[in-house]
Amino acid sequence: MESMEEDRFEVSDDHNHNYCAPAGGDVHTDIRKSQLTDVTSSFPQPLPYLPARGVRERPEDREKNHPKATNNSQLMDSDSSSEGSEVCESDIPASAASGADKMSTNSTSKFLLNAMAVDDYRKNHWPNLEKAIDLLLIQKPTDHISISYAQIYSYVYKCVCQQHSELLYKDLTQKIISHLNQVSSRLEVSRPEDFIEHFNLALSQYTASLQCIVPVFMYMNKFYIEAKLNRDLGEELMKWFADYVAEKHVKTLMPLLTRAHSMPFQVQPSTMANVVKGLYSLRPEWAQLAPALFSGFIPQIHPPAVVSQLPHYAAHDQKLQLELSMNGFPRGDQSRKRASEDS
């Protein structure tokens, strides 16, 4: 019993449960104290209390839950400085903040890249295309101009791939319309006796240039004009000629064509045919301004023939034959059916 009493020791603690040995503690007491400290330190410590996100913590609860918190604590809610804010800035996830910064950076980089691409289009691509278009618009049908169509096509391809189709179409439109206005201005000062020839030359040059312009702009036509505008580049270019050239001078041109048609060979037949057919292709309704003129070059301008009008048709043919014979076109020997047969 005495030995057991010797082994006994008294353990006392303070109000914080810090175990301490009595003043006269022995070696065994120190060892057991150290063992007890090691065991208690291995226990999981309670997590600090944090209020739920978006919930305002009252001052009395803050003092209760954070007895050691001070006014300068990092856990202070932003409500102390801003009454209208319910969520402090520290509650915003770092990933969200970094994501916003990344989106802002990407937007800035895309804007700068697009600005650089537009600048490259203005300095390199469009000037080369504009020079080629100028050469194609002024060339005559019999001229040969050394132009690399593959290079022009590559410029158009790059512009479309860099999302500049709308800008390219706008520049092409302004370029063509500006050229057509110059053509119209030159026709206004033409003399009446030369007007048909000059109009034929302008129409021939323009249609010949379209045979080159439309193919090299084929990529833009397919992926922008047809896909988004539901139009065709070739039809658009011919429509612009009708709007900005032919329509302005059709009232001057029709009387000249009618008079030239009544006087054979005053104008070359090929020129007359090209102008009349060109006007009909631009606006078929213009044929109603001079049906007799257009019927000589375009079939089915007049209504279908009827039996009751046969005498009128015969009289018209006789009149035409008489006019031809009076202008130096003899009918020849009509006594034989064929000139190669013997009598």
C-alpha cells in the first residue's frame, strides 16, 4: 500500500485546462505530463467559425464566435464599410476573378489582332486588288494585259478567310460604281453621230472585264454574296451598269438607234446588234420603247402571228425588199430556180 501511495501523484489544472505538476513534482510526474501533452496535441483541432456566404453576421455573434478578433481582423465583413454590399470581396472565388481577367485579356488581344488584320488589308491586299481591277476595267476586248490571276485570287481568298468579306465587297462596290460614273460622264460629252459607237465600246469593255473580275472574286461570291446576301456577283455588276450608265442615256440612245436602223449601214450591223442585244439583256422592258427596232435582233418581241394579219406581213416583206434593191442590193436573176442548173 505504501508503495502504491508513493506512485500516486496529484494532477492539477488551471482554468484553461493546462495540466501542470505540483511544485514538488518528481520525475514520474514530468514524464506523464509530457505523455499527456503529446496525446492531446494529436487530437484534431476544431475549425474556426466562418459565417455563411451572403449572410450578415451580427456584432454580438462576432464577439461570441471570435473572442480574439479585433477591429483590424482580415475576417471583418465588408458591411462595416459599405452598407449596400452583402458579399465581401474575399468571398469571390479566385478562379472567377482570374477567369474575368483572362476574358478581358482575350478580348483585348482579339481586338488588337483584328485591328492588325484590317491594317494589313488596307496596306497590302486591297491596293493590289484595286490596281488589277483598274487594268481590267480599261482594257479593250482585243488587248492583252499581263496580270497574275492566281495572285489576285489568293488576295481575295486571304481577305475572305480573315473575315473581311463585307469590307472587300464594300470596296469593290465603290470602285465599280466610281468607274461607271466616269463612263457616264464621258458619254454625256459624246457627239450624236458618235454616241452609238462610244456606248458600244463602253458596254463591250465592261462586259469583257467582268469575264475576269467575276472568276477571281469567286470565293467571295460563294461564301459571302450568295450565302449572306442571296445575290450573284455577275448579276450585281451588270445591274450597276444598267443603273449608272444605260438608264441615264437610254432616252438619248433609242432615237439614234431607231434612225440608224431605218438607214442601213449608217452604223455597222455588228455594232447595232451588240447594242440592242445588250440593252435587252440589261432591261427586257426597254424593248417596248422601240418594238420594231428590237424585233429585228431579238426573236419573239412582237406578239405571235395570226392568220388575219398575213396580207400585212406580205406587204411588209415587199417593202423591205424594195428598200434593199434601191440601196444597191439586186435580187439577182429570178428566171432560174438555182444558179448552178442549166436552162
